[in-house]
Amino acid sequence: MPETYSAETTMTEEYGHIPDAFYLSQEEIETLRKSKKELTEYGKEKLRKMMKNNNYIPDDDVIEEMIGEKLTDEKKRELAEQREKLHAGFRQDENGNWYRPTLQELTRNERIELAEKEIAYIVMGGQDGREYANSIAFILQVLDSLRDE
């Protein structure tokens, strides 16, 4: 007869090959949830490098922890605008001017991600004939840019 489990099965039993001692108690879970998480110096350095490479802007609370002071509302709005521009695919040049990079300036993975987004737009529908044709043309440009030379 196969072994059955009832609703009375408790956490004191061993499941599979992992003993129940592996699991945290509810008190330990609550302690971890309430504890303040701090960035390590390594984490801060990695974030600085990502920010310098112009492809990531961390959340406001992370920046505040990195610089050790609160951001003004104006600075928070400025950072939110910059995050939107980065999310939309814009980049900043060395003078701080925003521009949309060409396909050749993007990495292979960035180009693939853009093509995937374009495919998602097609699948969602709602495009007119011209938008559909532009989407297909863009995907073909991405594929062409990925060819070996």
C-alpha cells in the first residue's frame, strides 16, 4: 500500500533528504525580515561601476545609503527621469547629453532584447499596417546586425 500523508504531518518530520533542521523557525524568519540590510563595500563598488557605465541607476534608498544622506525631492525626480530614459533605451554621452544608440553601439544581448520586445508588441496586437511593417523591418535589422562578418 502506498504511503499517504495527512494534514497532520508536522514540520518535525524529515522530508526527502533534507532534515527539518534546515528550515528556519518562525522567530528566525521574523528576525531576518526586521533586520536592516546594509550594502557591503563590494556591493557599493559594483553599483558605482554600473552607474558609471551608464546602464543602471539604483533605487533612491540605495543611493541614500551609498552617500550617507537623504536625497532632495528635486534630486529624486531627476533620478526618476533618468531611470525612465535608461529604461526606454537612451544613453548619456560624456557631456551628459541623452541620445538613442544605433544598433551597432548596442551589445549583442541588448539587440536581442529589443527584438524580443518588438515581437511582444506584435503578439499583443493593436498595431496598424505601418506599425506592423516597421516592427518586422526592425526585427530584420536586428537579425542582420547579428550576422557573422
